[in-house]
Amino acid sequence: MKIPKELIKYLQKSTHIAILTGAGISAESGLNTFREAQTGFWSQYRPEDLATPQAFARDPKLVWDWYAMRRNKVAEASSNSGHFALVDMESRTPNFTLITQNVDGYHVQAGSKNVLELHGNIQKVRCFDGCGIVDDWEDNSEVPHCPKCNAYLRPDVVWFGESLPLDALNAAHKATLECQAFFSVGTSGLVQPAASLAHTARQKGAIVIEINLDPTPLTPHVDFALHGKSGEILPALVKETWG
Ligand code: APR
């Protein structure tokens, strides 16, 4: 993949970069997407019927077991060259913000520091009653209880019908408004509000770069569309820009 010279020069002068990532960046880790994971016993359920507060209230053990299965898949795989390239990019950029829709935690695991996990993190749990307790996921076959208020502990991810964590969302908007370059990496750009961030960045004068296997609804609106695997394009881009 040839990285356009114009883009390299622009990035070399950029002090503020914001990146939005989606499921595509973890594809090369071997991780299935939300829907692809529905095999075997789980094929009788739709994710939309499991990833909701109502489903958890109705049958906590079923939802807990589904997330345990998904978490095991995350634990079996690990960060790939795309995640690591973003760690390098952060070290070369004075103001760098990595906004992710992924719950796998691979950006933090790879070593990225300023990461905003808009949809939460599957490796953590929090109190279902909202008392504020957040903890690491322990391998329990039964649904564990909150050490503070004894309610159930739930996966620390955003479920259908729930709002995104406000602090992360505000920080994502701030980074989007301030950046000179905005990357949309491995996301179909269909889910709001993450989908609108690229447009916001562009309106504020940033250049927008898309890295995706295929064209998306965002493609006609970007300055540079780099089609291919993020695990190949990102390392090449970082090497050519910063050496
Ligand atoms: N490199 C780059 N892009 C890739 C790669 C790859 N190796 N493999 C797949 N892609 C692209 C696909 O072309 C697609 O556009 O990644 C995108 C993945 O899109 P989605 O599966 O829709 O994932 P995402 O955009 O993260 O979805 C957003 O929707 O289902 C909810 O909460 C879930 O966080 C998720 C959100």
C-alpha cells in the first residue's frame, strides 16, 4: 500500500490527531464480530436479545454466560500490528486521542495511553444497580454480587438502549473538535454518535482519513481513503511518516 506523499507531509506537521476505531482493527487478531460469534448453543439467540438491561434483569445467568464466552474469545487472542502502530503514532504526536467502539481492550493491552472506550470494556464488570463499583472480571460460573451493595455485577459494556459513558463521549468530542487529522479505522460508520465524529472533524477543518477493507458510507466524504487491512496500512503509514 502506497501512502500518499501529501498525507505524510501533513501528518508530519500535525500536533493533534484523533483516531476512531471499530471491529475491523481487531479482525486481524482473529476476533469475530458481535454477530459472527453466534454459533453453537448461542445461535438460538440474537445479540439484540442478550445485550440489554432487560435481558440481564430477566435472566442474569444467561447473559453472564454469553459474555463469559465472548470474553474467553477475547482472552484467547491479542493485539495485532494495527494496534501497535497506533501506540507508535501516539508516541510521535503531542496530542493524541484514540476513540474506540471496541470492547476487547486491545488498545490498552497494546500500550496505547489516551484511550476512550466508548462502548466499555468486556474485561471489566460493574454494579448493575449503578452504585459505582467497577472491577476486573473474575472467572465466575455464577453471576457475582457487588461487594458494596450486593446487587449483581454486570459486564462493563454499553448495552442496546443505554447511553454512552458521558466523560468518554465529551472527551471524544473535544479531541474531534481540536484535531488536525481524524482517522476512521475499521469501522462501518453506521452506529451513532461515533459515526458523526468524522463529519464534525471535517467541518472544523481537519483532514479525514479512512482505513478500511471496503468503501463505507463515509468514503465519499474523506480526504484520503486507504483501502486494505489496517494491520498492514497503519504500520506502513507510521513508518513512512515518522521513520
Ligand atoms: N482492516 C480494516 N478494516 C476492516 C478489516 C481489516 N482487517 N476487517 C474488516 N474491516 C472493516 C469492515 O469492512 C467494516 O467496515 O471493519 C468494519 C467493521 O464494521 P462493523 O462490524 O459494523 O463494526 P463497527 O463499525 O465497529 O460497529 C460499531 O456496532 O454492533 C455495534 O456495538 C457494536 O461497537 C460495535 C458498533
